[in-house]
Amino acid sequence: MATPVANSNQQQQQASGGGRGGRGRNNKGKGRGKGQRNQWDGRSQAITLDSRTGTSSNSGPTRSVRFSLYYNIKNLFVCRHEIVGLVTAVGSSVHKFKVGDRVGVGVIVGSCQTCDICEQSLENYCPKVMFTYNSTYHDGTKTYGGYSDMIVVHQRFVLQFPDNLPSDAGAPLLCAGITVYSPMKYYGMTEPGKHLGVAGLGGLGHVAVKIGKAFGLKVTVISTSPKKENEAIKKLGPDAFILSSDPAKMKYIALFNNYIIDTIVAVHPLAPLLSLLKMDGKIVIVVLPEKPLELPIFPLVLGRKLVGGSDIGGMKETQEMLDFCGKHNITAVIELISVDYINMAMERLAKSDVKYRFVIDIANSLSRPDCSM
Ligand SMILES: [Zn+2]
């Protein structure tokens, strides 16, 4: 039976400050060479993505060919879960992919695959979901995400990447894109002509603007940052930009929106956002503030309003989202960096100084002599 491993070749991992890649080192010390040689044979439903460029590698029985791999970092901890690359090897039972396909891996790499939730392809809500990083895989190994030059993933958790989307700017869709797309579909927030408010204009919010516009919605950005207005209007094309710190403007759009997607990570009051919703309006929170938010009940009851939550999306819907973004040519706005810029990128992230996602070009980074392992 397949026992795919979420990430392999960890000694090639490129995380800021080092200290990662323990699995690779442990393997060396525990004489698991024979087991490793046999692993690929058991991964009958797994595929391998590899990052570097070249014609061959010494990565063992996978006989992988090295290709470019892009991945993304997010927030202040290193998620490394928006990965795009080319397939370099497939297991004997893989039928969805072939060597050379450009594919993506998002936030999850495993689930039980048998429960009612998985049968609905809502693997992200499976009680046994395994994330691309910081999870324990079926075989007991820890998942480390995409900071490696190769990753092995069960085919169920691999996505075909649209031909027309670039790998670097398209990679953030694998988390940011599905995080905003899924609630819009589930909560019925896609009716053309309706008004969508996007609270917070960061990695998630800016993609929500683009997807909302593609659904034919009238989109208003609700932001705390006046600096973002000009660029947001120019690059993202919302219909309006409102500063949440401007009471007059907030009052002007009171009871204006049918839907709001709340992407504000910081602890924040919900009352001002609820005041922007029409009767029957819906606000969906897609982030995880570190403390509970205060929820005023009066506007909910008196306006029959709804507050919901949503966490990424299942594999079927994630593929649907990618295809939708391909059709509408939607990508993230990114800054492409090399591995050796990670520490600076982390410092800038702490100051919210990124527009809007950092994406690391590991293939070109690793080909540079000063970054070689
Ligand atoms: Zn399940």
C-alpha cells in the first residue's frame, strides 16, 4: 500500500537561519539507507516534484530530474505550503499525472481518505488531516513543507497547475486563493452585481479582490492603510477603497455590502464590519486571530446577519479554484526573492512590508555558488 512521504531530501531544505532538515540528518545517522531504497517502491500513488534544473540527480530510486520549484512564505512563521514544480517521477498507480506535468501542492498532503468528509472531498476538514508542514505523516515522519528541492506527495493532494499561469505568481493561489474562493462558493457570495467588502488588504485580501471581480461582484476594500489605496486601485481594480479609520467614509457605506470577507489577522472589532452589511448580509472570517473576537449580537439579530468561518478548501474545490483563476488570468502580486534573502524577508514581513507575497525561487537560488548545500 502506498506510504508516500510529504517531503524528502530534507538536507536540501532552505529555511532561514538553518536548524531545519532534521529528518535528512537523522536518516544518515540511523542507517535507513535500505529502507529509503525501498520507499519509492511502496509509494505507488505518489509523485515526486523536484526543484533544481539539470538532467539528473542522485536522489536515489526516484531517478528524479531536477526542475524549478517555487514556494511561498507567509506571516511570521514559515509555512512553506504553496509549492509549484514539475513532476519528475510517478508511482505505478498514479493515473492523474505524468512526468513533466506542472503541478502544485498546497496546505495539505494527507487525510484519512475514507471518512464522510473526505468522501465529499473536504479533506481539509478531515479529523486526520495532515498539513504540508508541522504534521505527522502516516508513517510517523514529520512534514516539513516545501523548503526542499524535492517533495513526494500522494496524488490525491496534487493539483494540475493551469498552463497559462506563471509558477511564481500563481503559487500563492494554493493557499491564499483557495482560502478566499472556498467561502465565497460555500456561503453563496458569488452573485454578480452584489457588493463584496474585503477587510484587510494583504496576501489573502488582494487575491479576494481579484476573485471577487472575476465573479462579477462590486468590490470595496476596507483597509487601515492609506498607503495602499493608489496602488490597490491601480493594480487590483476594486470599485472602492475605504479607510476603516475614517468614520465618515465608514458611515457612507453603512448597510452597503451583501458580503464581507474578513482577512484581518490582528485582533479587531467586528462591530464596524457588521455595520457595513445589509440585511441578510454575511461576513466570513478566513484568518485566525490569536485571541477571540468580540461578537455583538444585536446587529446579527436585528439584521438577520450571519458570521461564518472557513479554512482553505478541499482538493476538488482547490482544483476548481485553480481552473477558475486560469480562466480569468488571476495571480497574486508577488516579490520574487532568492533563498539568501529570507532573513530580510522575515524582517520585512514583521513590519507588513510586502506587496503582497514573497515567493522564493529555489531553483535559481540553489544554482548560485553561495547558496549551494
Ligand atoms: Zn477523512
